[in-house]
Amino acid sequence: VAAGGTLLIRSHGLGPDVVADARARGLTIIDATCPLVRRAQTLAAELEDQGYQVVVAGDEAHPEVRAILGHAPKAKVVGDPAAVRQLDLAGRVALVAQTTFSPQEFQQVADELVTRHLQEARILNTVCAATVERQRAATELAGRVDVMFVIGGRNSANTNRLTELCAARGVTTYHVEQPDEVMAGHLRGRRHIGLAAGASTPQWIIDAVCEQIRALQAEGR
């Protein structure tokens, strides 16, 4: 990026080294890091400075987790209880989470961690409350409809989780990114249609999917 340009930090955040490099290049920085993500970054850094072995419950390839690791470079990432069992842990250990990590899976990881013979196991639930509520609401809705559409990017961790939870209720579930992915066959014989959307799905895409569904329903009458 040319000097004098602008860097927008998205909601997932960035590691401090990347931000420092951007400042050294003379870039104007617009920091749109989610406050809850910032809290997870800050906690991880502070805990590591205090001598804790930090463990992050999340997806190691996710940009939010990569940013947390930038703030706490010695941290270990786990995605499930089995991964905790593979870690060589001793002394004081602290657990934080990717903000969009499954609350149920976080609890399973925490339960596994506290069974270890450690000097101290500190559990800090940094899962976003809005994510928890969205998952609860989508799961409840999936139990009352004939088909579910979950709208959002296929590389979105929280959108993929919504899709899994809805499908687990036994309802036919489609994960769509764009309105033209909704087909007439998806709606045939389905009277009650449910929609849920990932945290970062723009409202205009949600509206467009709704319009596509209404248009297909009108054609099928």
C-alpha cells in the first residue's frame, strides 16, 4: 500500500506487529475492530504478561484467532476437548475464546481443561452474547418451520455454525450467500420458511433473499 493511503482494520482485528508496520508506512488507520474482539485480544495479552499459558478456544485459521495470537504469541489454539488433551500444560493456564466460538463447545473445552492437574485454571468466557442469542433463536425457529435458509458467507464461522445447528433440528437447511441461490425446488411443498443470518451479513442481502423467496412463492401459486 502506498504511503499516505488508508488501512481499514475489519472487525476481526489485527496483530500489533501489522498495525505497527502500517503506521511506519505512514498509513492512516481506521480501526473497526469489534470491541468484544478487542477485549479478547487485551485479556490474552495481559494474561500472557502475567505468566499464564494462554489457551484460545477457536479455529486456528480464523482471522480473529490469528489476531489474538498476534497479541499473545505464546498462546495455544484448541478447537475441541480432544485438542486440550494433546497439550502439554502445567502451572497457571487461562482459557479465552474466539468471540463466535460455539458456547457449548467452549464449555466442553473448559470442562476438559479443569480436569488437568494444574496450579490454576482460569476460564474467561469471551464468546459474544449476541452470537449465543442468535444461535438460540435460530435453533428455536428451525423447530417451527418446514425449511431454513441461513444467509451469509461460506467462510464465516458463525454462519456455518448456524447452518449446523438448524440442520441438527432435523429441518432441511440451505446455506446461501446470494439470493439467486434460492431455487423454486427449495420451496416446493414448504409453507413455513425460516431465515437466519450470520453476524456480518449485510441487511441488503437479507432483504434480497426475502424478495427472492416471495417472488418464487408468487410464481408457484
